[in-house]
Amino acid sequence: MPLSITHLGSGSRGNATLLCSEDAKILIDQGFSGRQLEKRMNRIGMSPSELDAIVVSHHHGDHGGGAGIASRRWDIPIHCNFTTASHLGLDPTGNVELFESLQRIELGEDMSLLPVPVPHSGAENVAFIASSGGQRAAVITDLGSSTEELANHLRGCTHISIESNYDIKRLWKGPYAESLKQRISANGGHLSNDQTGRLLADVVTEKTKSLVLTHLSQENNLPHLAESTVLYHIEEVFQGDIAISLQDGPEFTHWVGQSQLETGMLV
Ligand SMILES: [Zn+2]
Ligand SMILES: [Zn+2]
């Protein structure tokens, strides 16, 4: 069975991404209440009690706020780095496994995750590169800029889920206070549609089968703007499918290494 990836929801009100291989079912981030997580997993015929691990990218509430609750309720181990654990108040002697950046986390017989550090102010955030059955998939969110190290790990991934947070014109003309606008667009904030497009132009090849744009700002972005801006940068090489995951998922499942058109596996 190829690795599957399903966003249970994405945005500033909560993020959770489900990765399933033959042997392992893991959640990257858990920013929902226990009830919401259960409801969203039930929609695809699953229960949180089936999860083998919750892996948390950073401590912000929309990514880690529901990790402790879910861990206790369904007895699921949490994997995160030390900074994230201490910000979330997780007991290091409890059901927590600490990882270091760039050290592979083995999850079950057939899946591993590589945490790659990314700049995000006030947080020790990481992107994850999942490997399973010879395929690699990336899940990247909440970063103000790319790094050469991240780009190197993204090359060769057949699936990339990446944030496309804001449209630069909408942000500057929008209702946010000047200081917040500065923070979002700074190096440690979030990626704009244009920055995401440029990063993808650097790493996408004809082997990239699927892309998902995530964490769109409800105030400063629109799905068609994110998609058209990103495609503008990559259309000459990219031949896979592109989708957008919004706040209320799950909306679809990708089988890593295949395009949606090949599988027709829309949930
Ligand atoms: Zn976030
Ligand atoms: Zn964040």
C-alpha cells in the first residue's frame, strides 16, 4: 500500500495531517479539540485510537494545542523537539519522545520522518519529510522564508504539502495592524503565495505528482489566488495535480507517488 496523506484541516484555527502506510498511522500536528479530531477521522472511517503517533512541528496552538489531550485520551505517544515540549507543558517523563532536527524518526516498519528546521519567529519549527516504500512526501507549514537545506530535502519528493499563507497585496491593503502585517511578512512569519511559488519552482520536477497548498489566511488570501500564483511559477515543469486544503477537512486523500487522476481516490 502506498503512503497516503489526508489533511484533516488546515489554517489558523487548527491543523492536522494524517499519514498512513501499511504499518503506521501517524498525525502531523494536532491543533483541534479531541472531539473535532474524532469527528474528522470518523468521516474517513477511522478513529484516533488507531493512531501510532502524533508528531508536532511546533508549539503554536493551531499545531500543538490539542496534542496533549489526544495523547492522554487515546494513549498515543507524542514526538516533538525539546522546545516544543516545554512550551506545550508536556511531561518529558510521560508519553513523549523527543527528537532532534535532521535525526530520522522511525515510525513502524515502513515509515520514517526527517525533521528539517525552518524559520518561524518564537518557535523551533520543523518541516517533515516522510519516507515510505521508496517515496518521499513533504509537509511544510509556518515558515517565513525557505532555506537551502529545506530546498535540498524537497528535491525528489513526489508529494509536497506546503503553506501558501497570504497574497501580498491583500495583506497590505487588509485590516491587520501595521505591526502584524510586518510580522507575517517577515523572515520568521509565513510564506506568501509568491514565495511559495518561487520555492516550488526551485524544487519541483516532472516527477512531482501532487501538491497541496495549506494554511491559507482567511483574511489575506483566496484559494484561486494561491493556486494561480503558484502555478504561474511552476507550470512549465509541473505535470501533477494541485489541490488546496482549507480549514474544514478532510476533503481528499493523495496517494504519494500517484496523481489524483490516476487513483480517483477522492474521499
Ligand atoms: Zn500555524
Ligand atoms: Zn506557527
